[in-house]
Amino acid sequence: MQSIVILISGRGSNMQALLAAELPVAAVISNNPQAAGLAFAHAQGIPTHALNHRDFSDRETFDRALMEIIDTYQPALVVLAGFMRILSEPFVSHYQGQLLNIHPSLLPAFPGLNTHEQALQEGVKIHGCTVHLVTSQLDRGPIIIQAAVPVLANDTPETLAARVLAQEHRIYPQAIKWVLQDKLNLTAQPAATIASCNSQSVLY
Ligand code: GAR
């Protein structure tokens, strides 16, 4: 059966949304042994692994060890859910087309960290989140689905983050279902590879 492996670094609320959506989660792995999400997954009877990146001399060695664990599950997809590590080129190539990420902004706006602070500083009126395929360019792979939320006059990074997070929990299970159901079409364009689905690709 097709399964997914989820990588987390902390709280794991997106992971919880994927479990609640009854996706076929084979395992949850974290680079942070203290990640709250790991304890939650363990309590649900999901196989969990903690692989502390601090125990490895460099990024590629850690990524190789991570790949070894992931590959024991032979997942159809590897799902980054708040996995706060930059991935090495060998890792990204190994899972090409099988590696998904959720990012808390409407990419290509605000890649990287502190996206809600960036959105408030720029004064954008619409913000949101993006599920995309991972490529070797940080936060730049083909976009599968986005959800938009209004930015309100009295928003703080925290209130805006909460409004975006509620949408993350909605669109990530949807995107993964599309990919597992083979509904994703990839089209090479001059500037990028474009992903599209049979269903609507933007939710408000
Ligand atoms: C989520 O907002 C996710 O989009 C973001 O981290 C948070 C994790 O929350 N990911 C990134 O910023 C990746 N660049 P969670 O642990 O509760 O799912």
C-alpha cells in the first residue's frame, strides 16, 4: 500500500492534521528528539524516530542517515511538516517528485523564515500558505495548492500565523491526496515546472 513518511522538527500540528485526515502514515521522523509532535505520534501508535542532527559532522552525513531510515518504509511520499532543515542535493535528488513541503506564505513571496513578520512589514493585504514539490532551490519547487487569508489592520505575527495555520491544516491533506491519487500533472514551462491538478488549486 502507498504510504507517507512525515518529517517534523517541533509542534507537529500539520502532522496531526495529516493523521486526522487518515492518510497512510508509515512513520514520523524528527531531527529534534524533544519535538512535541514525536510524542503525539508515538502515543497514536505511529512508528517514530528521533535523529539528532547535532550528532552528525555535516549536513550530507545526517541526510544520508535520514534517507536510510526513510527508505526502510519505502514510502510513496516524504512529507515535510515544519521540518526546519535545509536539505542537501543528494537527499532532494533521491526523492525527486516524491518530496512535498508546506510553507507559511504565498510563494514565491516570502521564502525562508519569519514569513508572517515579513508579510506585515511589507503591508501585503493577502497572505497565506503553499504546498509545493521540493527542488534544490529553497522554497521554489512547483506549487500544488495555495490558500489565501486576509491580513487585518490589527494583526500581529501571532494572529496572522494562527489564521494561516488553520489553512495549512486544510490544504496539506488535500495536496497529499491529489498526489497519492496520481492527479498531479507536471508541465515543463520555459521558466519553471508547473504543477496542476484536476481539481481547483486555490482555496480561500
Ligand atoms: C508551519 O507553519 C509550517 O508551514 C512551517 O512551520 C510550521 C510548523 O508548524 N514550515 C516552515 O516554515 C518551513 N519553511 P507545525 O509543527 O505545527 O506543523
